[in-house]
Amino acid sequence: MKYLNGELVEETDNDKTWLVKLRAEHKKIKEDEAKIIETKAKNKASAINKLKVLGLSDDEISAMIGES
């Protein structure tokens, strides 16, 4: 059911198909965003580890990456 010109009407098959497709696309976008966030976190942790191996202190690393 949807509103059309202020009246509640039955959805067409085209509307239902479009809505299913839209929901699938939205789900994929959300999954892709989660993967990107996870990848960024892993890359940051790896970079911090590498800087520690090079002998930098936590304060120096924080200054380099702009975090306190």
C-alpha cells in the first residue's frame, strides 16, 4: 500500500520490484561501507605497529597521526 495523490492505493508489481531492488542495493552499500571501515582500522593498526618497530614512542606516533 502507498499513498498516491492523498489516497491509499495498492502497489503495482513494478513498484514492488523497484522496492526490492532498492533494498538490495542499500544492503550492499551498507556492507561495503562496513568493509571499508574495517580495512581502514586494520591499515591504521598496521601502520602504528610498523612505527613502533622503527622505535617511535606512543607520543611521537600520536603527534604524527594527529591523535591525542
